Amino acid sequence: GRKHPAQSLQQMILTNRHQCVDIIKIDVEGAEYNALRNTRWEDLCIGMVLVELHGRKIEKMLGKPYSVLDAIQDISHLERAGFHLYSSEMVCGRCVGQLELGFINVSWIQEQLVYVAVSLP
């Protein structure tokens, strides 16, 4: 395959001069394995993270099975940073090993609710 230059999420946020991002969607055809494991989620101000997990492509990249335990470890990495899994669904009926996962940052949503409460007349 071809190689493409990449930036970390933190680099993208800084490059675009954002302090916080409401929603990040990660759909990178197997490279989400590295994004999930190598991102310091606790250092980023992100409200929601949507990840399309491609288990079969991760297995091909790793050269070994991507087990349920591996997926749980990746989810736990986000949960330790304050994100809670609120949604998981299959991408499609014939897409074996592909899931759409949705995470919400609990402290971000609390800040949004406070902002709305303060903004109301």
C-alpha cells in the first residue's frame, strides 16, 4: 500500500488552532488501532469520539488476531480518560469485525450543561 503523511489528533487540533473539539470521527481503515492506543486522550479537550473499528484490517496489520480482549483494552484506554461508551453497533450485516463505537466525555458534557443552564434567561 501507499504511505501517507499523518498527524496525531493533538497535532491536528493545534494546527487548526482549536482549544476544544465537539466531535471527532475516526474511520481510518485499521489505523484506528494505533490512534486508540497511542493518543493521550486525557490531554485533549474532545466532547465525543466516534470510531469505526475494522477488526479484520487490524488483524492484517498486526499479523495476529485482534481479540475481544484487545478491543476491551482499547475501550478501557478511552474510559480511563473520562470517555464513556454510549453506543456500539455493527457497521453492516455483512461487515464482519466492523463496529461503530460512540464515546462521550463526561466532563465535557457536564460543562456543556452548565453553559446551557447559565445561558438561559
